[in-house]
Amino acid sequence: MASRSLQLWYKRLVLPGFGVTIGFTVVYLSLIVLIPLAATFAKASGLGWDSFFRMVTSARVVASYQVTFGISLAAAIINVLFGMATAWILVRYRFPGRKFLDAVVDLPFALPTAVAGIALAAIYSTNGWLGKPIFALTGWKIAYTQLGILVALVFVGLPFVVRTLQPVLQDLDPEFEEAAASLGASRFQTFMRVVAPELFPSLLTGFALAFARAVGEYGSVVFIAGNMPMKTEIVPLLIITKLEQYDYRGATAIAVVMLVISFVMLLLINGLQRWSRGANAR
């Protein structure tokens, strides 16, 4: 009887059985992800350990690591803060232009990164619409500095946080917040004990997506960064420079380090996300 019910359940499935589905998944991931990554490691292994270590720890490469990962981390944190506020406003409030603002959030998804980089460089240069008054008031230069890189990475990463949080906020019933307020909780207590535990896993997901996008971003950064070695040079640009010099092994060696660091950081974030979900379930 149980086997008969199981057969009927399998027949009702829209997709093919587990064997066909998992086979297709493994082949697809192997061709698109695993084999190219394995080829990168194989190409870098031809350098030998000593040459590999010297290549990936040179002063110029280490400086590019610091610029790329440091500014990407800062941009992801900023996007979490402002992305949460943006998602909250779009979900909880009704005002004229809300749908337009909701559509504008997706603009970095559709806009070519080169166009975004050119626009940001023009706007935030010392003669630009925003860069000129900012420089006159504060003396800060944005374009062609690390601050310009931060602006570009915040621009491309914001939609990931907003779109990750919006469905969670839409499913979060305001009655829970009203109940907490009726029991005497302050707004801060209500947010920390009612809203934040529900948002935290999605915040981590948005943070991870924004960080991953920032680490690999190239087009929008090269136009506003200035690309000065040891100062505003990012790792993707350094890899492109190595390829243009036909130093394929050097480029793949740097790429391997990027892959390992990014994978470890995403693994830690996913582990923290699973822990937070388990804590909320208890």
C-alpha cells in the first residue's frame, strides 16, 4: 500500500524523477561551475608553490586585496543598513511615487556596469553635479579615490538587500508589533525582539549577495576608481592587467586566492545564517 501511494505521488510530480533531475543538475553545474573552477586551480598549480606564493603575496597584489575586500565589506554593511530602511519604507508606507521608487531600486540590475561607472564618475568628479559641491564644502574628492569605489559598490549592491528583505517584511504581520506595544514594549524593544529575529537570516543573505557582487564588480569601478596601483587598484582589474600581459598563470593564481577567500567568507556567512535560523526555531 505504501509503495502504491509512493508511485502515485511520483506520477503527480511535474518534473521527472530524482535520478533524472539530479543527473541533469550535476552535469549542468559541472559544465558551468565546477570544471571551469577546477581548470583555474590546475592552471595555477603550474607555477609551483614558491612562485605561486611570491605572486599572490607581492606588495601590489596584497594592496589590491585590501582595497577589494575592505571596501566590499564596508559597502555590504552600508547596503544592509540603508537597504533595510528602503525595504521597510516600500512595504510599510503608502505615498505618491512609491511604485516609481520601487522600480528605481532595480535600476542597477538592468543598467550596464560600464554605463553606471561613467555616470558615477561624471557626477562625483570635482566638476560634477555632486562632486563639486561636496568638494567645496568638505574638501573630499570622491571620484578616483577609494571613496569613489565605495560609492560604486554601494550602488550595485543595494538591490540585493532590498529585494531579499521585501518578501520577509510583507509576510511579517504588523499585529505582532502592535501586540508588543500593547504589552508595554518600546519601539526599540519591539524591533529587537519581534522584528529583528525575523529579518536577521534575510539580512545575512542580502549581505552575502551584496558582498559577493562587490568583490567581483569590475565595470562600474574601473571608471571611478582611477586604477592607481597600491591605492585604488582592485583585484579584478589586476587580473585583467595580467591577462593583457599574457601572464595567464599569474592571473589564475590571483583568481585562485580570490576564489578561496570568497568561498570561505560565504561559508562563514551561511553557517551564521543556519545558526540564526536554528536559534529562532528554538
